[in-house]
Amino acid sequence: MPDRLLVVEEVFALTPRGVQLAPRFVSKDAGRRGFEVRLVLPSGEERRVRAELQVAHVRGPLAPFALLRLPELSPDEVPPGTEVWSAE
């Protein structure tokens, strides 16, 4: 069953392409790369894109905080308020 990973508050452009989304969230899949997520934009439009997790802070035995990267998108394609869901 799909899980809502986060609701986008801020989007940061990466060089040469891609975005990193805020806020950070707790992830049980630290370091996971190359998986699919479903975006639900504020307009109601949906799309599936490739994503990567980047561990931002390790918290001992607790699940680490992670940041979500969308390597194929630009900031204008992921407006604040976009919901990010696991595609599984």
C-alpha cells in the first residue's frame, strides 16, 4: 500500500539538473536509490518520477532523517504543496 512520504514545503535546484525537496523525513530505507514515486500536484495532476534518498542525519539506532531528490525534474515542476507518495 502506498505511503505518503512528504508534502513539499521547499524545493532546491541541484546542479546540473534535479531538485531536492524539503522537509526532511524519517526513512527506514536510508540510501535507497533509483525508485519510483508518485507526485500529486496541488492542481490534482499526478505523475510518476524517479527518486533517490539522501541521508541527512544519522540518529544512532533510530531511523535516519533523509532528503528526497528528484534527479530528472526542475524546481518549477514540483510546486510547494505537492504530495509525494511511494509508488508501491
